[in-house]
Amino acid sequence: MAAKTGDTVGGLLNATLGNLTELVIALTALRAGQYMLVKASIAGAIVANTLFMLGASFLLGGLKHRVQEYNKASARLQAGLLLLATVAILIPSAVTEADSVAGSAFTETLSVGLSVLLIAVYGLGLLFSLKTHRDFFAGAEHAGAGETPWPLGLALATLAGVTVLVALVSEVFVESVQHAAVAFGMTPAFVGFIVVALVGGAAEVASAFSGARKNRLDLSVGIALGSASQIALFVAPVLVLLSYVIGPTPMSLQFWPGAVVMMLIATMTASLVTNSGRSAWFVGVLLLMVYLIFAMTLYLLPPKSASEGAAPHKTTGLDPART
């Protein structure tokens, strides 16, 4: 796809079709009223794409190519959009914590307004990067290395078909992962935030890694950061709006504090390391270390004792009264 449309559009298409997996999982959980799982999958996907996918791409590409370059204007735009979305997610939680008067009705109304704003910003960002200032975000030209590009229709059909198959496998996986988690001693927080997020993004991860190894880092960065910003700016707000239609009760953008902190740190880390437009393998190691810190913390986080309440609320840091 990227060979025909360019790395910017190719990365966007890969991210969009790859995010169908997260959307399928989230819609199933949304219809069942499992809002904690929906928010965990959203936050986990954002952190996984920003830290794991981007970091592993830098590492794998850097092991084959000493120094790699990519369009830093595109990376800055995606990181900026992601930071905006993180701030929008932070506000409902911060206001509710700071002002005890703010009730659920306020949070729900604020979440709807913020969702509309985020969707509008996402649309304007696409217009800016793909239309009015498209020349700013063009990726570097790469030699075909003897590869013949597929016909556009065949590439799009294959990408869509594989995405659907991965989505089906992921849905089956999510249904059975809880039983495996008990056997392996994984906490619910680790499963929802790490395991489910990585499996849900398997299609995007494969494309990003392949692009990095072929020295097409614009494609890898576009998939990783583009997918994260798309989830934060489009998928999450759409799920909030759809909760009024298919959910048992309205869902808000209020996340538990631990998830907000990790999303904010992931966004700031990605903004810092993509500022130069150049990468080497050790940059990928730094991103992966931040992700491993999060994963280790969630894996070792002890469950809540029976006297204190249900374990899932402790392991995710979510107050059941605000679900």
C-alpha cells in the first residue's frame, strides 16, 4: 500500500485497518457494559503503540541500519495530537478529583463535549496533513530493492482481509485470556493493559516492524504514532458517543489515575525522542525500557484483599463508584 500511496497515507491506512481490531473488542465490551475493559483496552493500546511498537521499530531498524531518518514534521504532528487527546482525557479525572461537587452528570456532559471536539480536531488534522500541507509530510523516497509493488486493489483487499482475520482471532483470544491469566498468575491490570493491547495491535505491529527493517521508518512512525493518536482522538470519543446508543449507561472519558499518568508519560516520551527526525537502535531501547517499567509494575501489582473489596478495582486503580 505504501509503495503506491506514499508512507504517510500508507501508514494511515495500516493504522486505521489495524485499529478495527481494538474497535471490535471495545464494541463487544461496550454493549455488555464492561466500561472498565473498554477503557483499559483504549489506554493500553495508546501506550503500547507509542512505546512498544515505536521502540521496537527503532530497535529492529537500527540493528540493520546504523542511522535512520524520518519526517520529523509528521512525527511532531502526531505527537502533538496525541498530547491534546491525553489532556482531554486528563481533564474529567482531574476535575472530579479536585472538586467533589462535580457529579456523574457533569462528567458525562463534559465527556460528550470533549468527544465532539476531539473528533473535529482529528478531522482537521487529516485535512492539514493530507490536503492543505501535504508536502510537509511526504516521506523519504526509498528504492524498491527489487520488489514489485502489488496492484492497489489486491494490496487493499489483502490488508483488509488479514485485518478481519486478526480481529476474529483477537476476539476469541480475549474471551479465553482470563483463564490463562489465572494459570500464569497475571493480574487483571496486566492482562487488560499489556496482553490484550499487544494482541489487539498484532497486525499493525507486523507492518511497523517490516517497514523499519526495510529502512522505511516514515511508515513505521506513521503506523505507531498515527494509530495511537487515532485511538485517542477518534476511537475513544466515538465509543463515548456510541455508549448512549448501544451501552446500558453512558460512558465518560474519566480514566483511573494510573492509566492517565502512563498515557501522559508515554506521550511526552514519544515527543522527546521523535524531535530530531533521526533514530538509532538505542533510542528504541529507551522507549522499550519505559514500557517494560509499566509492564513490570502492573504484573507485580498485588490484588486487593477480600476485606478491602474486589480485586479488579484495586489492580486497575478504578473506583467502582465512578465507573
